[in-house]
Amino acid sequence: MTYFVLYVAGLASIWWVYRIGWIEAIKTILSILIPSILIILFNVKAGRLIFKNPVIGIISILPTAFFIYRGSKPIVFGINSWIDRKRSEFVDTQDIVDTEVISKEEI
């Protein structure tokens, strides 16, 4: 089942890159992965409490996920703005040369 989920996620990622481009796809994927990883890490660290009393663990998952998601927004915004700055610096630094095409018939 895990392989099926990874396969579907891979296909969705390829389709998403095709539809909107690399940079926007990376920004979207990071905006999903960063809060998810932080939520998972917090729940792993708080696992001792969850395993002692499962009811408290289940009740506490939703509020902690909400707070971690809201708390990770500045990190995601900072990374996305850094990606945008790097992209604009790269576009500005490229040398652009205007040329005219002269066909062989004109010579």
C-alpha cells in the first residue's frame, strides 16, 4: 500500500511540474512538506504521552497540528521568497544579445 501511495504521489508531482513549472511546483511541495515534517517530528517526540493515554493523544493531535502549521508559515514564506529572489537574480544576470537574422538570399 505504501508503494501505491508513493507511486500516486510521484505521478501527481510529475503532472504538477508539467502544469505549472519547476519553481512553482517546488514551492508548493515545500509548503506542504515542511509543516507535515514538523507535525510528524512533534508527534514522535510527544509519543510518550500519546502511548500512555491514547485519548489525550488523539484529542491533542488536531490542535497541535493547527498550531504547528500556523507556526511554520513564516518559515515557508521565507523559503519561498528566497527561491523567488534567486530566480529573479538569475534572470537579471543573464546576458541577452539581440541579433538580426539575414537570410542567404539577401547577400
